[in-house]
Amino acid sequence: MEQFLFSLMNGVIYGLLLFMVSAGLTLIFGMMGVLNFAHASFYMLGAYFAYTLQGMLGFWLAVIVSPLLVGLIGVVVERYFLRRVHRHGHAHELLLTFGLSFIIAESIKLFYGNYPVDYRMPPSLDFAAFSMGATQYPAYRLLMGGIAIAMFIVIYLLLTRTRVGIVVRSAIHRPSMAEALGHNVPLVFMGVFGAGAALAGLAGAVAGAFYTTNPNMALELGVMVFVVVVVGGLGSLVGAMLASLLIGIMTSMAVAVDSSLADLLALFGAGEWARNVGGLMTLNLSSLAATLPFALMLLILLVRPGGLMGEKG
Amino acid sequence: MKKTLYCCLAGTLLLAALPLLLSQGLLNAAIQMLIAALFASAYNLLCGQAGMLSFGHAAYFGVGAFATVHAMNAIGGTGLLPTPLMPLAGAVGGLLFGGIAGWFATQRSGTYFAMITLAIAELVHSLAPHLKTIFGGEAGISTMRMPALGLNFGSTTQVYYLTLVWVVVAMALLYLYTRTPLGRLTLGLRENRHRLQFLGYNVHGLSTLVFAISAMFSGIAGGLQVLSNESANYVVFDPSLSAAAVLNTYIGGVQVFLGPAFGAALMTFFGYAISDLTRSWLLYQGILFVLVMMFMPTGLSGLIAIAARLCTRHGLGRVLPVFLLAVASVMLAASGLAFTIELLQRLFSQEYRSLLQTHPDAAWPAVMLLDQPWRPGAPLTWSVPALLLAASLWCYRLCRRRLQMLCVYDEQMAMTAPVTIQHGEDAA
């Protein structure tokens, strides 16, 4: 029971982290139609910047400053890279961000080396929030979850309750009309891109201290974030939240399950046959944990191609 | 048309003569270049011709590789399928897996398609290490090239010729494919899907077929890789291989048939030649890719086409200075950039940092680059790349002005030409 509760909570927290990164991605996509391949690289940059600044500014200030720096890089990428190739179409923009993600990952390897760096949370945050039975639950995880939820609420309120939000939403749906009404749509695009990058940077700065900070973190998380965005429906913030939680819980629960397809088939009396077949049949669910999200994505694409909260078709 | 054919024949003959000219190590690199060229061409069928951007083509390469390795172990080069025909197993594997994956992936187009292909590749990549019976786990599966048809395939030269024959045949087939009605429809998929649908074609079936064919040729490339390495490991499913296909194809240029092959061969060669000189080859490749995407979307082959057009329009004699200036500018910029990156790489390397930590009070020691010591604090160290880049910019400016002058001169010629005729008429 304890283990179940713990892995449920771990799953929720991991899902919230996924949401922090995918929120920016899905907003950018909904607005500009650009799938930003470099988005997870911004997450990585956030972690590395915070690691570098931690020594000079202390943990909290580093966590605040590094997303701002990442947001600045995002603005530069939009203004000087994406806008230049906009006329070549979305595929071209996707390829360009793909190349940028490559450059960012390789630059990180150049400056910090191709191994994990020692980015940790400060000792003052390293305590248990509560304990259940023999196991303790780290408070830092709760903090990460809290930041993600606060972020969701802020973005949601910003988009639905403020004037800026109205302009942004109108620029998403009818960019030319918004422009005709006198709003500076390119500026809005740049702002959204920078804000999305900053959100990913914040996620990296917070999560990098808990998970490992290494040059591969962008790739590992990036693929998962794409899955989240497709499952949730491109451009939908609520969908991204739902899909993140679903995938987070699913992967963390699967790790704890120590049975295979053969065990399931044994209930129907076909266990012996399945064990003889081997391969996928006898593979434990726990070792399939990394594979499950992709299977879920293919399933969603078959059943509901637009994603959970996306438009149809 | 005939000229192109002769060019291709001459190129093939040159490739066939390579074993006489090259050392064993270079010949191995040539095998890798040929395989990469075939893989990029197969990939280009999907992304360049059909307009479907895939980020997970390593999956089909890998499936082809493992199909071949299992076939080689099972058949052992005897019977109807001797060793030289083994990549056929890779082709079948690629075709089948590509058919299934393509059926899923082509449900959607555009950005969604790209993400689905990525997810399928990751699915295989994350599953492969766990299925030890099929993919052999960490150690992979090894095999032997069994003697067949009087050849023992023991030397690199024989493997090279085998690879060359396969690659030339496969490339010829890929080229002939573009001339068939199906090949024309593939272009239609890229240009206007709705219209094809409206004309009564089964667009989903067609996309799946194109996907499967592209996967089949990727599978052949994977099979050739196995023939040359005599082993396969789940590392072939690594995303970096898919990334390499994308980078190579677009650096080469997707609009010309041989562009991707050219790009892949060039990049593989540089990867081989530079790999012991630098640790940041992938960074250079990424920078080159971004530059190509930003400033010459037609790739390197497009650049050659532009150069050829300039030559025919203005004559070689007058364009030559422009070319020389352009080449000088590129070389200067490349050396300046490479100098900066290599210097930074050495300054931030682990060895240098530990050196700093052992002597915290001493001045920063010099780093070795091009057999010269460079002090990180000295202005000379940083003025070298700055000067190189400035010189490159100057050359670029000069080159651009010359090019503009050429164009203006041409326009003036075009303007004055009718005027002289008018004078003639007046006189008459």
C-alpha cells in the first residue's frame, strides 16, 4: 500500500515536471505551428545555467535568473533564426530547431564535458516532508510539484483573464486579423517563444537539482515531451496537463509491477504456452516502463488521432 | 541526358578503381561512405521526394541489419541465398517493418508524422536491449561471411566490391523509381495531397507504400553494414543514426537525386578523417546543418548548381574571381571558427581543469593547438580567430560586390542591346 502510494505520488510529480516542459512546447505550437525540437534543450540549458550560477548567486537566485537567461536565448532563436526561415514552411523550421538542439547539446558537452555534473539542491531543502511506514518522502519533490501547479494556474489565469492573454489567444487563432487590428503579432510570437523557453528553463533549473544533470537529459525528456504533446493534443494546455499526469503515473507504476504478459495469460490457462513463446511475452512490465508511453501514443493516434483534448482529425 | 549517363558511368568506374589507389583503412572508410550514401538516398525518397519528414529512420536500418545477421546465421551462405545476396534479407525485413510502421505513421502528415516516426524509433530503441533472443543484448549478435561463389570475402577489397555492386544497383533502382508513374505520384504526395485524393488515388495506401520502399532500401543499407562488420548490436537503433541521416541528407541537398548521397559520403569521410583530430565533430556538423538550413536551403548540391548556372551565364573567366573570393571567405571563416572551438574545447576539458586545480595560484598555463602553445590570457590567442573571421567577412563583402557588378553589367548589356538595333533602324 505504501509503495503504491509512493509510486503514485512519484508519478504525479514526474508528470507535473513533464507538464512544465510541454506547456511551453504546446503553446508555441498552437501559436506558430512550429514544433520546437530544441525545446527540451532549453530545459537542459536551464539546469546547466542554474548549476553554473549556483556557486555565485546561491540556489534560489540561480533558479530565478537561469530561466530568464534561457528565455533570452529563446527570444534570440525566434528573432534571428526561426523568423528568417519562416517563408520556407513549417518543415524547414522544424529542421532548423532540430539542428539547434544538436548544437546546444554538443556545446554543453564542449563546456561541461560529456558526463553528469554535480548539480544538487541545497542542504536546507534536503529533508523529508513526511514519512509513511519505514519510507520517507523528500520535500523537494513536493516543492517541484508545487512549482508546476503554480505555473499551470498562472499561465491559465494569464491566458484567460488578462488583456495580454486575449491578444495572445487571438494571435493564435487569427494572426492576420489580430495584426489588422493593430497588435504587433511578431512581437507576441517572440514573447510567447521566449516565455515558453523560460518555462522549460525553470523546469530544468528545478528538476536538474533532483534528477541528474547530464548532456543527454534533453534527448531523454524531449522524446517524452513529444509523446505528451501528441497524446494531449497539439496546442491544448489542459490536454498537456492530462497527458503528462497520465504518462507520469503510468511509467512510475509500471516500474513497480513485476509481472509479464505470460502471467496475465496464465489466468486464462495459456501461461505455459506464452512462456514457451518467450520474447515479449515473458518480458516484465517493469522493464517495459520506458516503452509504454510510445505504445500509448500509437494507440491514441489510432483511436483518437487529434489527441485527448485536441480537435478532431 | 546522355552526358549525365556518361558521368555516372565514369563515377562508377572511378569507384571501382579505388581499391587499387587506397589503403585498407581508407577502403573501410569508403565502404562506410557507400553505405551512408545509400541510406541517405533511401531516406531522401521519403523526406525529399514524398515530403514526409521522418526522424526515426534508424529503426529500418537496424531492422534490416538484424534481419541480415539472423539470415546469415541461419542459412550460412549455402543454398539459394549465398552470402552476396544476404542484404536481400535486410530488404525484406525493412519492407515488412516499414510497411507496418508506415501504416501507423502515415495516418497523419506534417509535424504529427515526424513525431510518430520519432516515437516508433524510440519504441524499438527502448525495447531492443530487453529482447535478448532477437537483438542479442549488450554484446549484440555476431556472424561470419561464409565463402560463396568461389569468393571467401576475407579481404576488405572483396567486401568493398560487394558493397559497391549493391549500392550501385540500389541507387540505380532508386533512380529508375523516380521515372515510374509511382515515382511521379510520390512527388504529388509532397506537392498536394488533397489533389491526389481528389483525383481518386488512395493517399494513405500510397504513403504507406512509399514509406515501405524507403524502409526497404534503408534495410539493404543495414544489411550491407552487417556484411562489412560481421556483427549487429542494438546501438544501430540509436537516435544519433537517425539524426545523421537527416543532417547528411539536408546538407547534401534534397532537390537533386544524388545530393543526399553526396552529403552523406562527404560527412562520413570528414567524420572518419577528423575523428582523431577533434572531439567536437558533431558540433561542426550541427553548425554546418544550421548554416545550410538558414542560408542555402537547396544544400551543397544546390550550391554547385548555382555555380554552374553562373558559369554558363557569365563565362568562367569572369566568374572565377568571385568563386575564388567565396572559397577564400568560407575557408577563412571555417578556420576561424574551428580555431575558436578547439581552443575552447581544450580550455574547458577535464585535463585542463584538473591542471588548474592543482596549481590554483599560478597563471593559467598554455594549451597546445597546431603544435603551438597558446596562453588563454594573451591577446594574441584570441586575435588570431578574430582576424581570421574579419578577413573572411572582408572577402565575403568583396565577393558580394563583384557578384553585384556582374549582374549590373549584364543588365546594362541587356539594356543597351536593343538600343543599338533601334539606331540601325533609324539609319535605315
